[in-house]
Amino acid sequence: MYRSINTMTWAEVAKLDPDSVFYVLPVGSLEQHGRALPLGTDDLILSTSLEEMSRHVELKNNFLQLPNLHYGNSFEHLDFSGTITLGCACIAGFVEEILASMRKHGFHRLVVVNSHGGNAPIFQAYAQEWEQKFGVRVYNINYFGSDFFVEAQSLLQTPVNHDIHGGEIEASYLAYALPGVFHAEEATPENDVFVSLKDYYYGWLSRDLSPDNGLIGMASRATPEKGRLLYEYVWKKLASYFTEFDQAR
Ligand SMILES: [Zn+2]
């Protein structure tokens, strides 16, 4: 079963067998996404995809979704208005407080679902330390900064490793899922920015790569139809991960 912990009483949580429980922590961001997409793009994609998945997936264990962390590690976008960033130490500390609290009640598995590439290295770096220190197994799904979208390549014109920020994937997804927040008139070829990131330089800032609009990708290629296919892809991909976790011992 997959449900929101927000809607449960403490007594309902207390009677669950801890060995049947996975906590789920969605982590997004509040950061510029070019001129066509809103600051909450990662957060909106995260919430809609998890909600859609929860309507379909069948799980024998108890997956309890915690409230989202709506902010992320977004220093690369901090030159653009509205962006709020948390430092790596803050995010790690936040998760550690959750781990300590859940461990107090005997819960020992956490799934982090992260929709912002800039957060991914934090969870990858800490997972082993957290397991040792807290006795909590941390599973981590990263939409970006991983191969999550590799199998969606046939749906896209842009190579997935070049669809870095606010491009074809995110713009299409929101054009379909939440059309009211997508500014199609700003998703023009003139605003597209195609960049090859060098793997020897992780310090890139969007002000250097895309000073005029912040986009790093090809949002002009976005269509609601692609978005519909990506929407299906994302929730089904999530469901496949959760089904796998459901069978883990
Ligand atoms: Zn994003």
C-alpha cells in the first residue's frame, strides 16, 4: 500500500510492523527553469508523478510518503530571481533528523525520490554513511543525474544527457500535466541553449552557460503529446522501482 503519512494517525503508524514500512521522502527544488517554466518545476513534476504512480501501483508493504522537501541544492541557479538554495550540509542535516526520528520508532528503510540533478550527489555520497550511522537503508531514485530517462530517448529529439535544465523533458511534461504553468510563447528556438557539460568541471553556473534565460536545453521541442508519453513513462518507471523495493528484504 502506498499512502501519505499526513493523513494517518500516530496510532495507525504505531501498529504497523516496522519491517513492512518504507518511508518515502520526495525532494525537489525551487529554482529558475528558464523563461518558459516555473520555479517549482522539479517539485511539480515530483508531486504529480508520485501521485499518479500511487493510483496504480500495488505494493504489499507499507510505503508512507512524507511531506516534500520543496527546496534543494541550487547554487548553480542562484543568479536568477526567485531561486532559493539550501547548502549540502543543510540538506544532509535535514535528512539525518528524519533518519533519527524514524529510527526511534523502529523504521529502517527510506526511499528518497529526488527530481533535481543538483541534489543527486548529496544522496549518493551519504547513503553508506547513513546506513552505518543510523541503521537505515536508503534507496534513492534520481530523475536527473542518473539514467532514469535513458529508456525515454526514443520519445525525444534532444540526447537525454544534453537535456540538462528546463529543456524538452521538463517542458513537455508540464505542457501536458499542468499546461497553465507552461509559457509556450517563451519556448522558442532563439531561447534554446545546447551545452556539452565537461565531466572535469562540476562548478558550472547557469549564468555562464545561459545568461539570458537560464534554460540549458531545447524547450522549443516540447509538445503536450511528448509530455503525455513522458508522464506515462515517469510514473511507470517509478512504479517499477517501488515494485522492486517491495520485494527487497
Ligand atoms: Zn528541473
